[in-house]
Amino acid sequence: MNKSTQGLNTMLICFALLGCSEQAKQDQSVHAEADDTQVVAAQAEDEQGSQPAAFVEIDKQAYQQRLQGFWLGQSIANWTGLITEMDKVGTPETMPFYTDQDWGSKDLPAMWGEGVPHSDVIDFYLEREGVPWGADDDTDIEYIYLHLHHQLQTAKLTAEQIKQGWLKHTYSEDDAPLFKKFADSEPVKENFLWESNERARILMAQGMLPPETSEAKNNAKYMMIDAQLTTEFFGLLAPVNVAVAKDIAYLPIRVAANHESAQIANFYVVMHSLASSVDKDLPIAEQGIWLATQARKHLNDNDYPAKMFDFVLAHYRNNPDKQNWEVTRDAVYQRYQLEQADGYQYKDPFEAGINYAASLVSWFYGQGDVKRTIQIGSLSGWDSDNPTATWGGLLGFLHGIDGVKSAFASDNISDTYWIHRTRRNFPDHTPTKDGEDSFALMAERMLSIIDLVVVEKMQGRSDANKWQIPVALNTK
């Protein structure tokens, strides 16, 4: 390969994968920077001999900081969103929805008539240093998968490994411990599994394996939001390579989701995988649009998730007032809950569909700002903690842990994690601190899993400082 061909190929990768800046487009050197990620041209051997290839090169230390940001951002968003979870679900008793005017006001009861114990005010919730973040269903199943991958030293979990992990680390309805939601409330058994996840756990206890646990004939709750909460992080285990990300996430998604709900879960996995490819020279709002539109390509055009995406994005783009997110949320309510358009049949506020549409409202109008996205997500309605936690994690990854702390203007934010609040049978990684783990240690273990994924699933390279992930050259 001559130098001019090498330069052309490198530029083509740069344009297609990273969307390089104008300066990088004019630079025909052998690499193009994109923050802690760069594309390098190299020689790779195949059966026919030496062929041109390229690698996305990712700095491990920087990636670890991003992973810590993922766990912290997800925890802040989860516990902030829990304050308004199911307060507003579009029924006559709970209309109108929250708006920006409600931020900082007293929280109203959820549809089941209760508030939450950690806050009675609609505002950002931050756990102070020294007090661990409590596990919740937005983070604890992902934690189980992190533990299983690391313990088993595998790049991809089998159905049997997933089943055994769930049975060991989650409670059944029978052996769950007593839990008091409020200091003066009666203790009840609580296994912190609901909807499709609860049904899947019952099926696994009977010996059934995924993907059968998400088949409609076995699990009538397969269309619920559950898989979104438990699988986004697989995209971070497979940076850049969407095909591998979808492959290792397939069985975890199919524990509890099928058909459109599985497509929606895949959408979030793709966004997390491509987060390492985004052009950091773009304004942060445009980075978010790019990630979302790239993930849109993985939806079936004929199904309602794709049509929801197109509707919400068009409504956002046509709205001249990008602060008025409420008008798009209200349009989602009208179109999908009331009119049941685009083949979507609304039945339950826990469904993947209505919450997917609501999540897109907060993603687009949040414009890449961590606080604003969490705020909008928390006020959007329906299962507000779940989409909000997803975006808090993704933006935490994009900004890194220092960026999250800077956004909240605080260094006094906890970085420890209490998995045994909801799950069981884990080692205590932080025996001198409350809780069992820290975001730094969790990120460190994720790096070792990514080593396996890069080498075994991507045929890439890993050393002490970086990964080199091969990408195909395309000169067409």
C-alpha cells in the first residue's frame, strides 16, 4: 500500500467513524485524534497476505475515568428520578404532567399512593462522601453481570451462567428479606424484582433459560421496560464495535424482553458502544444527536420504536423553543397513550414503549447537559427513574467522573456502592467502608472484561495502556 492510499483510507475511517474536525480532515497523517480515542492505520495479515487495516486506539486510563462517570451519573439520575417515579402517568387523576415549574416543589405521591423515603422535594439527589449509593433495579442487575463476567473470566455469558447468576444473587418472593420503606411502615418481604424480571426469575427457578424466559407464551410481561435497565452497560464492554456489543448483550436482553422491547434495549446498547466513537470536536448537543441517529439505524423501520424515534426527533427539531420540552412530552402522551399511533398499543406505564418515547424527549432537549437531562427526565412522567438513569449513565461516561462532579459543583459526592441493599452473595471489596464496592473498583474490573472482549471477540490488541480495536476499511 502506498502512502497516498494509506492516507486516504485513514481519512475515510476518520470521516465515517469519528466525524473528524475540519483540521483533522485536512491532515493525511497516520492517525486522527478524538479525545482519548484515535484511529491509527496499520498492517494486518490475512489469508491472502498483508492487507490494509485500521485500529481504533483507546486509552485505558481515560476509559476507566469514563466508566466511573457512568456509574456515578447513573446513580445520581436513578435516585433523582425515583423521587417522581410513577407520579404522573397520564391518567385523569394525575394530569397535568410535571413541568419545569415543579422543580424544587414538594413531591406528589406515586400512582400507588406513596412517596419515597430519601426525599420529599423534586430536586437533584446527591449521596455525600462516606455514605454508599444504594443499589436499585437500574444498577444492580448490571452489577450482577459485571460480577459474573469478572468471576468467570468470560467475554460472553452463556444462558446457564446467566440463570445461575440470577438465582444466586437475586431473592425469590419467598426468601426475600423484610424491608421497611419508611421508618414507621410495616416491614414486608421485598426482592426488588418487578414485571418481566420477576416473571423471568420465576421461570429460571423452574429451570427455563433465556431466551425462552422472554417468549410471550412464557412471559406475558415481555414488553415492559425491564431489559433497558439491565443491559445498557454491555455497550461499554464492547467499545466501538456495535456487532459485538449486540452479541454479548443478546441473552441478557432476552432474559426479559422480546420483539419491540428488545429492539429498544438494543438501541441503548448501541448508543453506549458508539459513545467511544463520537467526535469530541462537535458541540455536546450534536454528539447526542449523532449517537441517537446512529442507534436509530438498528431499529426496524416498520415497528413502533423507529416511528417513535422519528416522531420525537422531528418534533424536537421543529420546535423553535428548545427549552420548551413539555410540548413534545405532551405530544408523546397524545400520540401514543391516547391515540395509540404507529402500531403501539399502550396498556401499562411500565412498558418499554411509552418510556422509550419519553426518554428521547429528555435526551434531545437535555442537549448533552448532565443536570438538564436528569431534570427533564425526572419531570417527564411515567417510569421516570429508568430512562433518566440510562441517560445519566451515558452522559456520565461521555463527560467522565470529573465532568459529573463539575456539573454538580461538588467534590463531596459518594463513590461507594451498597449492592446488598437489593441483591445478595457478593464479596465485600471495600471492607473498611460502608457498602461493598466503589465505582473506581467496578470500573477497574470492567477494564479486565473489556480486555477479553477486545482480544477474543474483536480480534484486537490489549496492552497495559491501551486497546487497539480493528475496524474495517471501506473505500466505497
